[in-house]
Amino acid sequence: MIIYKTDEQIELMRKSALLVSKTLTEVAKILRPGITSLELDKMIGQYIADHKAIPSFLNYNGFPFNSCISVNDVVVHGFPNKKELKEGDIVSVDVGVILNGWHGDHAYTFAIGDPGPEVMKLIQVTKASLYKGIEKAVAGNRIGDIAHAIQDYTEKKHGYGVVRELVGHGLGRSMHEDPQVPNYGKKGNGGKLKEGMVLAIEPMINLGTKDVFTESDGWTIRTRDGKPAVHFEHDVAVRKNKPDILSDYSTIEKEEAKNPNLFTLEHQIVEPLA
């Protein structure tokens, strides 16, 4: 069942989403070679607590950490650990919070040092595909319009693998609500988008094959061929004339650009976006 939100509820959700954005901004400030994902996770948990919120992920169906930190060929749900991050790693950080009873949930992929042009292109294209999907999150369109926009750009235009087993989702008082929002599909298919829906749109795109597998921990999902994967996610409210992005990448991008340990598209423009 889809739960539609009032304007007042959406504004509360915006506060939750922006707290996630601020948390990811703190990650952008300290991410460097030599730090561990477990250190990042501890900082994330403390930052959320300091802002009188609760980490959505901690103890969710038994998940034992504050955040999902996925490195290189880990698509999503990576366990933070004591292994030091190194030059050339790409790191997806996925954070959720509960603030005033409402969830925020989104993700950002960082590059530590230069991972090479092939991987930087994957990061660029995946991030761009997120916004192409968001453009379709308008009342009157259908779920398939979002899905097709992401798949068409990443898979058909660039030849990447679009993960099928994992999808975006509705968001609200629960972290996962209806509807599901795949990253693949046909225009005009799926449920109709209506005002008051809030969606977590999240392309998960692989450099190689779309195929993935789950490790023995029951959570960590890796690419089948061992090639890198990239994950970006925004929280979006469906409106009549244009989508309303509740989360905010601008502060993350600002700190990312200031951090000399992080490689951004400003360092190397791989391909003009179209």
C-alpha cells in the first residue's frame, strides 16, 4: 500500500533527508587513504546522535552498523570494517536517519585518489542517471518512466550493468514503503505517480555484468565479475509540475572538491553530459 504524504509531512521528511546530506558532508571532509570504514561508521553514528536522530540502518533486520559502506566491487550493504582504505578505492556511503519519526535515506559514491578514467566515467554516468530518473518523478508519469530513463542512459547508451535484484523504494515513517522503484523498465509501465509520494531513487550500476551475489554474512552484495559498482541515491517528493528533491548533494560536493584526497570530475572531465 502506498502512503501519500501531506505538504507538512514532506517538510518533516526534508529535515530528515537534509540531516543525511549533512552526515555525508562530514564523510567528505575526513575521507582519505588510511582511514577505515569502521572509523567512518562510528563518526556517522555519533553525528546522527548529536543531532537527536537515530540511525535507520542500525539493527534493521539485524544489520549491525550505522551505515552501509561499500568499496569497489561491493554494490551495496557493505559492512564497515578495520581495513584501511587506499588510493584508487571508490567508496559508496549509504546513510539513513529517523528524525521526528520520519526517515531520510540516501547515498553518495566517492573516489579516493584517481581510480582511472574508466571508473570515473562510471561514477559520472551513474550520478547523471540519477537525475535523469528524477526528472520523470512527476505526477501523471509512471514508475516505468523513472526506470527506463535510468536504464536507457546507463545500459543502452554506455553498456553498463544495471542491477536487477535491488531497487529504489517509497520512504516515510518506514524506511522501505511501496512502491518499488527499479532501475530498469519500460516507458509507460508500472504504477502511476501521484502527488504526495516520496521515493528513494537509487541507481546501482556496475562497470561490467549486471550479475551480483550475496556474501555469507547475508548482507554484502558484490558484482559477480569483481568489477566496480557505483551507487547514488536521492529522496524525492512527487509534485505536479516538477520533482522536489528533499536531499542535497551541494554541501557534499563542496567538501569533496576541497578535500585533496578525493578525486572529482573537476580534476578530470571524462565525457560531456548529454
